[in-house]
Amino acid sequence: MADAKTETQSSNQMWGGRFASGPDAIMEEINASIGFDKKLYAQDIRGSMAHATMLAHQGIISTEDRDSIVSGLQTILKEIEDGSFQFSRKLEDIHMNVEARLAALIGPAAGRLHTARSRNDQVALDFRLWVKEELQKTEKMLSALITAFLDRAEEHADTVMPGFTHLQTAQPVTFGHHCMAYVEMFGRDRARVRHAIEHLDESPIGAAALAGTGFPIDRHMTAKALGFREPTRNSIDTVSDRDFALEFLSIAAIAATHLSRLAEEIVIWSTPQFGFIRLSDAFSTGSSIMPQKKNPDAAELVRAKTGRINGSLVALLTVMKGLPLAYSKDMQEDKEQVFDAAENLELAIAAMTGMVRDMTIRTDRMKAAAGSGYSTATDLADWLVREAGLPFRDAHHVTGRAVALAEQKGCELSALSLDELQAINPAITDKVYDVLTVEASVASRTSFGGTAPDNVRQQIAWWRGRN
Ligand code: ARG
């Protein structure tokens, strides 16, 4: 639907030479992309300035025409930014809206701007520039989230909590170590962002419609002016490639999936039953009927946003699937998916960063839970291997009997008496109690990548040097 700023007219002046009548209203509606691709205005204008400058440098247009084109484009940039620009749906997209306004401002010289260029390489350029900037922004936001986790990990390198598998208490870990697991995940997301920036860092402009051009253009010059490493090498691929958008969406989908796992943990941890964290008022809401409630709405919404971001990836993969080379109008459907995913990923990362920074860690609750559920049973088994020379499988069996006895008595492993333990296996001595506490358990996990507090501190230092 046309928005308030969009006017419709009855004939299409852009290719009137061939067309006797204007498009049907429905044709105009299905065809127009201005409603969303106006977001690319700054990239479009920047690209046109670089193109006009190159055309003049190569003697393809005069320097007078270049100057009036560049100053006209500057005026248009101001008009769009101050809101006075009239977008027209009849002019389909951002490229033709800008060019038509340029003609109104500077006259016939505007018609020379499109020499040696097509909207096919123009849109590939604009969109690439936009995605590149978005990736750079995403990289910074992921770094801020990583910093938030590093700070919490440092604060809680010694805080014990239960580690889970199958969401059943498994072995004690430190909260710092758990935080660092997320640092690894978001660190990989950030590495993917950096790779994607490298992949897309090639300039499409000059591929023209699909075959290149006979004009003596200099694609290295425009590539450099627009901050790309080099120009793309194949004009057919250039106008039909949307890998950069697909890479952005797949990175976004994986990052959103990571965020959803964190969101889920926050939802679980903040229940009264777990009580591991308290969310700040700034990132929770109350209930309109139940006065006692504090709901983790932001975490729930982050969890949900993964659905639409993953959906955008599948949508664009499906648009691109089976498209013959080179450009097809199908590809106009790329932008809304990317814009929507980008907006929501930004929100999700920002909300998560705030929640992680602000949440209160309830160390007493974590510690109490860390010791329950026989979480140090593996430590008992390891002790039997180490100190009593039992094969691990036998030690596992002995420990199983100790757990069964503790369960029957309704107590923790460390509350079993030495007599009781020796009745199960006479090799057990009172030294065993040293490993049955959660603190001893985590301190003993010194293998590389393990949960021991000193390890965690080393990992934090390693990441600080890379963040
Ligand atoms: N609005 C179009 C898009 O987003 C621009 C390219 C149109 N090219 C064409 N030959 N119709 O894909």
C-alpha cells in the first residue's frame, strides 16, 4: 500500500518510449519497492556520486555535468533527510525516485548519470553497501554483549552452580564458566560476521545489466571510492548474486538461535523454583492481575524473535532457489527479509546485553542447588579410581550404591558416615570428604577448558585480549 508520502500517477515516464499506456494499479502495487527500498537512499546517492565521478574521470561525461550531478545529489540527500522529499510509487524504487528528482533539479545532465550502469548493478551495489554497514554494526553489538558476559564471568569465577545435562543436575560448575560458554558462542557469531564482511567486500557497480559495458569505465576506481577491496570479476554473477544477503541472514539466524537459548535459561533461572537470578525492573514487567508477578517478557520476546529471523533466512533461500541467471525481479523480495531480520537482531542483542549486565546473581541459591541432586557423585567415582586404584566402571558401581543409600536416607553424599561408605567399599578413607564438596569439585576440574576458577580466569584474560 502507498504510504502518506507516496503519490501515484497514471503513466510511467521512465520507459514511455516503448509503453503507450501506464501500468494497471495492481501492477504498480506489486511492482513498486519504494515503500521499503527507500531505506537504501544514502547508499544509492553515494554510489551515484562515485559513478558520476568515475564517468567524468574517464572522459565519458563532462566535468560540468559531473558537478551538477553531484551537487544535485547532495540536495536530494538533504531533502530525504529533512523529510521534504516526495517519494513516488509510480517511480517504483529508490533508484528511479532519485534519478527523477535529479532531472527536476538539474535538467538534462541527469540523464547522463545512468550511462554504463543499470538498476541491476545499482541495486546490487546499494544493498551490498547496506548489508556491509549492518554487519559492521552487528560486530560492535556482539562485542558489547561479549564484554557484558566477561564482566559477569570475572565477578563470578568462583560462584558455584549446578551444571546440567538433559536439564537434570549433572556436575557442579561455576557461573563464570557458564557465562564463558556464551562468550564462545557469540565469539563464533562475531567471527562469522567478520568473514562475511570479507566475502562481500567486492564492488558490483559497472557490471551493468548483466554483460558489462562498452564504455571505458574504471571499476577499480569506483570500488576504491566506495570502500570495497576490489571489483567483482563476473558481470553475470554480480547482478544475480545475493549470497551476501543469505550470509547475513544465516549469521543472524545462528546468533538468534544462540540468543534464544540464553533467553530460555533466563526464563528458567528467574522462576521462583530455580531462583538463580533476579531480573532488574528495567527488563521485566508486572502482571495486570497478579500483583506478585515479575515476568521475563524481554527474554521471552528475544526467544520468539528467533522465529521470524529464521523465517527470513528460509524465505530468501526459497526466493533464490531455482532462479536462472542473471537478474530476475524475484530478487526484489530480498530486502524486506534482511531489513526485518537486522532490526530484530539488533533489538534482541541490545535487550540481552542489558539483561546480562543488570541481572542479580543469587549466589546462595546457586550454591544450594549445586550441592543437591548428588552432583559430586562423579567426584567420588574419580576419587576411587585415583586413590583406591579401582577401574572406572567399578568405581561407577560403588558410587551408584552410595547414591542409592543417600537417596534412601534422604541426605547428601557428604552426609553419609565413613562407616556407611566403608560398608560399600572398604578402600574408602575420610580423605574422600575433601572431594565431596562442590567447591572441591569445581576446583579439581583443571583440564584445559574445564570449570576450575583459575581456568575460567585464564579464559577471561584470553578473550579480553580479543574483544
Ligand atoms: N527495485 C529493483 C530491485 O530491488 C531494482 C532493480 C530493478 N531492475 C530491473 N531490471 N527491473 O531488485
